[in-house]
Amino acid sequence: MTKTEFIPPTINGVSASKVFLPTCSPLPKSVYEYLCHKFPHIALTEWQQRFAEGLIFDTMGHILNLESDYIQNNHIFYYRFLPHETHVPFDHKILFENEHLLVVDKPHFLTMSPTGKYVQQTLLVRLKQQTGNDILTPIHRLDRETAGVVLFSKQACSRAIYQEMFAKREVKKTYHAIAPYHSDVIFPCNVCLRMEKGEPFYTMQVVAGTVNSETEIDLLEHNTVWGKYQLQPITGKQHQLRVHLNHLRLPIKNDPFYPVVEHKLENDFSSPLQLLAKHIRFIDPISLNEMSFSSHFDLTL
């Protein structure tokens, strides 16, 4: 980044998105024309409104309009907004904060970061608005459907060293889940599978091949119908815990993806996925102190 490059501010907790303008043939007549072509799922009227509200900039900070020329091999910035966004009626809780870290208890149904149908109703945007820290960044992630403890980085200078903890598997994570109880499944057990992208694209599937996912699973209690399970992932594949329990014929209660994809209304909060990131423990790479945090949420049979 050059010294003169524009750094767009955060607006209502939302950071600007950066888009590269590549060499094209034929060359688009305007930035507006290119954006409409690149993002066909976004209505033309939405782009028109963003231009009208001065929410699209070049790298010098100049506000662009509908007629602004397309300059190839350059960048532009734009802000995402949604004309209609479902309110998520559940609150997060800050469990701990120091100079480098923010530890948060995330509720069910709250997406981590702006994506798809959610911008304002995401944990990251809510936290930026609450703390005023525009560079707050998740160090790891939880699914929208999953509740529990998650870590955020407060400073860019120390972010990598905390992310490295997860890459090196130095973080001990413990989850709880409610799933069917079958007396013929013996616990504790160690589930090792190969997982790859499934169909639909946002799901995962078990395939033959070299193992790339591992979870230690134990049964905490049961009532002959449902069991409460403890899961400690060794690896961190997408949907790993959900897929591993489903592989044991123990799909997590209220799981909308496994074993069968069942789409629910965006405002249906009646049946949260019974999966909770209950504990997290690690040696802080800066202070070298042991850090341990637990969710205030709990799952019951």
C-alpha cells in the first residue's frame, strides 16, 4: 500500500470491501457496469443506491458515481448493506479482555462476520460497534448455528501469534452436544475420518482416503433417548463435530444439515442446534500464562 492510498473508515461497525478491477475485454464502460456484472446476485437498484449515498470510493478516497470510468489494474472500495436483514434476538457476552484479546460468549443463530444475508446482525459488527475497535478480527470461528466461546484479536501486531496457536493445535477446545443415545455405541472413542466438500456446497461429506479430521468423543450423561456428549476436536475442519457425530448415527439435535438438509425460515429461532463451544484453554504466547474460559450457556437433556 502506498502512502497516499485511502484507508476507508468503518461505518456502523462495517468495514469496506476491496475489489480489484482486472484487465477486461471488452473493457467495461464504468465501475458501475463492472460491479453489476461481477455481483449479479445484487440488484441493480442496490448498486445505484450505494453510488447515490457516496458509499463507493477509489484508492485516493474520491467518491465514485454511476459514470465513473473503469480503470483497469486498480482497486475500489464499497460498503455492503442489506435493505432487509433479520434481527437476531440474542445477545453476546464479553467474558474477558486485555490489551490483545477479546473473549466472547456467542449465542446461537449469530453469524461471526458479514456474509450473505447478514451484515449488521453479526457478532463482529456488533462488537466493533460496542468497543469502537475497527480492527477487531476473529482468531478462529464458530458456525452460525453454534454457540459458545470464541476469541478475537484486538491488535494487528499480535494477531498472527495467536492465530499460530490454532494452526499448531496448541489450543484445547471442548464442546458439548445433545444427540441421540444408542447403547451399542461405545465411549470414549476417537473418530478419524476424511472429510471433503459435499453437496450442497456448504455441507461436508465423509469419503475414502487419508484421514484429515479427528475428534475425541465421550458420553457425559443420557436419559436412554438423548445423550450429552463431550467433543474435543484435534483438527478443525468445517462442520467436523457435526459430521463426526452423524457418522456414528448420532446426529446433533436440531441440526439443519446432517443427516438431511432442511432449510428453515430466517426468523425461525425455535430450535437451536444443540452444539456448544463450552471451554477453551491455551498458554498465552505473550504472557505465557495459562488461559481458560467457559461459556455461560449450557445444554440440557
